[in-house]
Amino acid sequence: MNIYNNIRYTMYRKSDSFLAPVQAAETPAGEYELYPAFEIGDEIYSRIEVLAERIAAEKSVVIDGYEGILWEKFIGSLVRALESRGRKAAAIPVAGALKSETEIDTLIAPFMGEEDSIFGRMTDLLLIDFFDRTALRQLSPDAEADITLLYGCGAALAEWKGPLVYVDLPKNELQFRMAAGAAFNVGTTRRMDARESYKRCYFIDWPILDAYKGALIPRIDWIVDEQRIDAYTFMSGDALREGLRHMCRSSFRVRPWFAPGVWGGTYLRDHIRGLNREAPNMAWSYELMALENGVMFKHKDTLLEVSFSFLMSYGYREVLGHCAEDFKEDFPIRFDFLDTIDGGNLSIQCHPRPEYIRSRFGKPYTQDETYYILRATDDAHVYLGFQEGVQKAPFTAALEESQRTGKALDIKQYVQCFPARKHELFLIPNGTIHASGAGNLVLEISSAPYIFTFKMYDWVRLDIDGRPRPINIEHGLNNVRFERNGKVVPETLISKPSVMERNESYTQEHLPTHPDHFYDVHRYRLHDAHSLTIDTGNRCHVWMVVEGSGVEVETTDGRRERYNYLETFIIPAAAGSYTLYNVSGGDLLMVKAFVKDSYKL
């Protein structure tokens, strides 16, 4: 049992996942690293008394942070540490300058979509819009205190003089706290339905807060990882910026996290050391979902996590290279696992066409996916495209009848079903009806959006929480492409690999994606004990080891890192050239995804 998942945390987080440790543990060679960390040369501290010592001489300190921070605990600990040093401390919450909840609800209403929908619209609001500007200006230090702490999400908006401390929280932990009723959305203190709360996060809170804290990066004096309430870790703002600078030119991994689902399987749960074996399943691994992942820094085995958005705000040009000015701080490629081994079928679904996602939801590009089959049982399958001649009217009638009566639908009358074989790549551009069937471990390589799934049929089942799953027949029918049927499907939606180069060291294959995909996929077979040097060509490369125990990657800055089976790693465009060394003791198979030179959004 992870020591940070004891009784003290049960009232603050609801999750089958363990809390990240403070100290990095050694992972056996060749095994998946659950807490990958980027080594830095600067000190990471784990005693709040050290932070108190660093700020004790100040008259005022601004302590800003993300939503979901347990401010009472953090500020209480810091005040006690200051007072133990003989400093009389006052703490003023910036939340006192927020607009009323009614005003904020009215402000965000245009972005919340329909009340019973899981979809909203991306906001163009700023954090300052949530505050009463006059009330902000009236906040002032306590004249009778030795030191005044102005704290809370948005504290820097008050423009006080003094050091800036930023307190960050991983988005997975934020969601676990919200599920436990211990954290709330910006501007509210009421507990919401989980789907409403997440919708508000995705469409409103996170875009606002990520942009806001990105703008604070040059000003931060201290950065705090608050996810462990009895062991905060922190480092200087200079250390943060130096770590981000090095990360922009080296290989690195984001910190993955895992979640169960109604269709979830058992392969990930049972084969990755450190996951909770008592969880019902692990349906997803958020390998690289940039909006929700963090990056971990390490110094002398002490860990500190910050949001991946910090890196993109700091150095998106260095990370993305040739496509940086189109995507900016929005990392464009997503890698995640879908585990249905010993599980069930995903819902029959499709994703929005580009014009639909822009006009209805305010996203600049859509959710174009592929399924790379990592493992498959003998009877594993993928649902993809329509049967020959399926028409909209009878299909619509069948979906609506099943939804109304709760009777199962023979979906194979309408949707094709293909055997799934290891290392195949299925292409799922927008508007394509599809689903992973039971028995697969899928690497989903996709464009970055990830919640715009229009479930059209879901096997007449309840969600993992016992509630009906959201079905979006109308959205689906507005987007699904009925022309993708019959022979067109295997001809155009199952990738046909071709050899690009073959020599004594490696074979490079092209796994062509659909013209609608703005990214492409290459696969490399690197022979035992051989190496391969690649130039980024000013492109960001996203890799995964899909067969073999591991690879070592050396970048021109002298860093050499090992990545193991199923691990995703990123090579920023600014890394220039890098060398892959096969350390598997046999052939090594890897896939690489990258934005095409001729991409279109």
C-alpha cells in the first residue's frame, strides 16, 4: 500500500489510484515507470519550515494557486511555521474579492451548454472577470502583522509587492478531490454533479487558469506541489524555469495516470507495478493527454510535479517547432491506452466534423483518432465503418428504438466488425463510426481533443457509477459519414504499412494515416545492440516502445534516458538530433507520431 493513501486522505480524495510518492523508488529494469521524473540540479524541498524560512523576512507575500488547493491546510501549516520563527503572520483570502456566485453563474452560462449535456463551449473569459476589481484594490496588508499572506486562486491579480509563491495541483488529484466533495470549481463553494463539474473544468476553469498561470511563470519565486497535504514539495522559481528550459531540449515523459471504466479491462491493472490491484479495472491510461498530465522533476530522489501546461507556456516554440504558431500552447498529439482485455466493448461512437466542433464547441480542430493494437486476444475485434448500403433513416430508427425500450441492438447489422491483430493500425478520422471491441489493448494515437465522443449505442448498460451513460444520438447523426461503408472501409481505414528504409541496423516503415489526420505514424524495428540517430527536422516526435523491453535515448545535451515497454516519451523539436540505443536483448519495435509537414487544421 502506498503510504500516502492512508485514512488521512480518504476525506479529501476519492479514487482507486494511489497518490504519488514524495521519494522516487527504484523501478526494476525493463518495467513500466509509473512516476517518471526529469532530473534537475537544483534543490527540491519537502519541509514547509524551509519555505517559511525563505519568506520570513518579507512584509507581504502573494500565494497564488490552482483551483482545488486545500488552502486552509496549506496556509495554516505555513502560518504555524512562520510563528514558530517568531513572526506574527496574518492571512487574507483573495476569494473575498470574488464576484458573487450568482454573478459568476451568469457570467459563465453562455459556455455551459445545455443543462443535461456533457458538452459546453470553450470560454474566452479571463480570471480577472471573476473578481470585483474594486474589492481587489481594497485588499491591503495587515498593519499589525509582521508578515501578511494574500492567498488563493487569483491572488496575483491584486498586484501586491512581494515574493510570489505559486501552489500547483495535478488535474487528476483535483478530480479526485472534487469526487470526494473536498474541492470546488472557481467561484463556487457548492458541490456539483460530477459531470457538470467536469464540464465546467474543461470548457471554463482550465483554459482560464492554465493561461493565467502560464503568464505568471517569469514572476514565480517559489513553486509548490500541494498534492500531498502532509508533505508539500517545493523549489525556487529559478529552478522551475531552468528545469523547463532543459526539458525543452531533452527527451522526457509526462506523468501518466489511470482510471477505471464500465468497459475496462485488467491488463494494465495487473501488469503495471504500483497500480491498485483492488481496483475493478483500469480502462484508460492518460499516457499523454496534455491538458490533464503533469511533468515531474526530481532532485536526490525528491519529486515535485507541475502541470504539463507550464512547459507549453514556457517553451511551446521549442517543443513543437514547425507547427508551433498554429497550436501554440495546445500540445497537438494524444497517446492513451484503452484496455478491454477481460473487459467489454466501448460504445459505438463517432467524433465531430471540423466545422461542427468549431461552431458548436469552440475548438479549433477536431478529434481524429487511430487505434494501434498492442495486444489482442484470439477473438478481439474492432467495429469500424458501416455495412454496405446502410441508410440514415433505418439506422436512426434502430438507435432510437433501443434507447426508448432498453432492448439490445444487433449492431453488426449496421456496423462492420474486423478481427484485431497485434500491430495493426485502424484509422478513425472524424465522422467515422467505430468502437474498440473486447479483448484489446489499444494505443490510441489521436489529435489532442478527447471528450467529444458522441455515443450512439452503448449496449444498454449503466456507467461505472450505476447511472445511465450519456447517449448523443442527435450529435452523432449530425456528424457520422454514411459514405464510409462496405469495401471503402478496409480499403481506406486500415493502414497499409510500407517499408521506407531497411538496412543492417533497422527497418523503418510508414503506417499512413488518413488524409484528414494532421499527424502521421512511422514504425521502427531496431535490431539487437544497434543504434539509430534521428534528426527532428524542427518537428516534435512522440514515441512509444511497442515491443521489446526498452530503449535508451541520448540527446545532444548529453542526457541519456531509458524508456521501457509501453512507455510514451517526447522528443521536442529543439532537441535537434538524438540517438536511440536498443537495450532490449532482442529486436525492438517502436512507433513515432508527428505532425505532418503538409498538415491542415
